[in-house]
Amino acid sequence: MAHGHSGEAHGLNPRQYVIVFVVLTVVTIIELAISYTGLGKVGLMVALFPLSALKFGIVVALFMHLRFDSPFFTKMFVGPLVLASLVLLALIGLGGYDAARSLLASS
Amino acid sequence: MAHAQAAAGHGAPVHATSTGTDNRKLLMWLFLGSECLFFASLIASHLVYRSRQLVPPFPFESEIPIDVYNGLSETVKHMCEDLGNGFADCHGILDIPVTSTSTFVLLFSSLAMVLAVYGAQNGRPMMMKGWLLATIIAGVVFLGFQVYEFRLFAMEGLGLSTNQFGASFFVLTGFHGTHVGVGVLYLMSMLAASFRRNGLGPETGFHIEIAGLYWHFVDIVWIIIFTVVYLIPV
């Protein structure tokens, strides 16, 4: 597989893309099923966040071709993504302290 | 500037760069990186604020003290039921089955987009145009679901200024919907240009791939929104 040149064909073939789509659909159905199981808030977070991250990773790596492209693009995207995750956690930590405390108390 | 090489199968010149990658593609990845920060802030704001409002509509089923229930306007009072024990039970406003359907539509649009990119990069213009059209249709259908949801919420009494959930929800999903709308216009312009005599030129595969990056990003943002906003009742 080739790397990072303009308009160059790389990635999977159509059949493999359809398989990836089926996997994404199945993971989404599993997510939905879990959301109806009546798990607590913490249980849902523990169960659903990894599945969501898995779908995110599959789309970025295979549909957006980051796995087959120049590693430089990966750095350019993952860097801000990590920063965004830290911003997300910081804002939730700053603004949601009371909510987090009540959540832990109720779980 | 020297032409480093022709892009495989398209004869398009690629200018030599210090990074060894196409600067236009790098620009799109940097833009998407900045968009991560933008949406992370909106998602964080939503998660913080949606559990803080005191008056319905609530995203998920919740109980409120009866004195709060008695003070509600008639517009939203119908959403709650007096339990007779000093509390009233209010039903959640989020419609998971409808949103799940729109999620599958957006997932399908990502498949259609990647197949359009495949067609463009492998010299199959009809495949590219067909899947590009399918992506556009799926994007419009997704927007239709969003309009339906917003209208339903408005009829239930939830507006931008009703409570903190409404404010953060409409801003977050509204900005995402705007991105989908921009993506639809972007892809429509690509499709229209592909029907010109010279099509999208010698760099067809490149142009469609860049458009595809934007479209897939819209999809991955929705993957996160769907989980944290609709499936986890924090």
C-alpha cells in the first residue's frame, strides 16, 4: 500500500469497505442494546465509551485512510485530538464537579 | 517548483514539499484537528449543563419536587405526572429509535463516500458519481431527521432558552447539522463539477478524497455525540 501522494489509490477494496460498514453497524446495534439493559450511569459509560472509541478509530483509520497514509497526517490529527480530549476532561472536571460528586454518591 | 511525481493513475503533478506530503491535504487534516477542539468544547458544555436544569423538558426520565411541578407552565407541565409522594415524574424528551435510524443513515453515507473515493482514485467516474449522489442523499435524509427532531422538541416546549439542556443541546447538534449541511453543499459542488467536460481535472481522486475526509469527520463527530448525548443518561 502506498503512502501519502496526491490522489493516489490506497486503502481497501469495495468488498472490504462493505465489511467495515457491517462491523460499524453491528457495533452500533450492540451500543443500542447495552443502552436498554438498565445498567447504571457508570456501567453505561464503561461499556459504551470503548465501543464508541472503537468506531471512531475504525472510521479514521480505514475510511479516512489514516492507516495507509503518511504518518505525518496521523500526528497532525492525533495531536489536536489528544488536546481536545484533555480540554473535554478539564471542562467537565471544572464545570461538573457537583454532578460528578452526586453521580459517584448514587452509584 | 519541481514536480516530484505524477499521482498514480491521474497524471497530476505533486509539488515537492518539505514534509513530503501534499500541503492541501495537510491543511485539511489540520482543519479537522482544530474542529476536534471545537466540538470537544461543545460536548463538554453540554455534559456539564444538561444535568443542571431544574425545569423540564429533561433529556431522560427524571423526578422533580412537587413544588417545582406546581410552578411549571402549562406548556411543559403535560410532560410530568404527579406521583402523589411529593414528587412528579417527567418523561425524557430524547427519541432514541428515531436518532438511531439517522445514525445508521450517516454511517451508510460514510460507506457511500469511501466508495466514491475508491471510484475516483481508480478511474471509475460512474462509480464515483453514483456513490457521491448516494452520499448527498444520505446527508439530506440525516438533516431531515434533525429537522424532524428539532420540530418535535419545539412542540414539546423545548427551545434554545427553555433550560440549560435545551441551550447546550441545540447549540451542539445545531453546529453538527450545520457541518453536515456544508458537507452536502461541498459534495454537490464536486458532483456538479464532475459533469463538466473536463470533470474535476487531472486531480479528481485527490479532490474527492479531501471532500471525503471532511465528510467522514462529520460522521465521527456524530459517533461521539450519539453515545454521550443520547445513550448515556448523565
